[in-house]
Amino acid sequence: MVIGQRGLRIAAGGPAAEAETHRLVSEKAAAAAEWQILAMTGRLGASAPTAAARTLRHYRRKVRANRRRLAKS
């Protein structure tokens, strides 16, 4: 859903598309950097299943925030 909404905005072109593209890239980089900090500080957990669950939770929060933002406009 989020990928489709973002794709439509970008495909429409113009200043809004450029802004969405910049936002997409910066959000991806920030989310990855935040995840790396979690991993390096041991906050993802000691076991593989725990680390996987916490990784998914981290990214789901980001996707949920984007879904809400895109639904408003």
C-alpha cells in the first residue's frame, strides 16, 4: 500500500514528486542507521528470533507512519 501510494506520487511528477523522492531516500537511510545502532548496542536481543522480531517491529513502525501520512493527502 505504501509503495503504491509513493509510486503514484512520484509518477505524477512535479515538485511534490521530487519532495517525496527526497523523503523516501532520507527515511530509508535514517531507518537503516537507527537499526544499525540497535544492532551494535545489543538492543535487538541475543537470539536470532528475537533480533528478527525486533527488526520487523522497527521497520513496521516506519511503514505505519508513512501509511498514515500518505492517507491524509
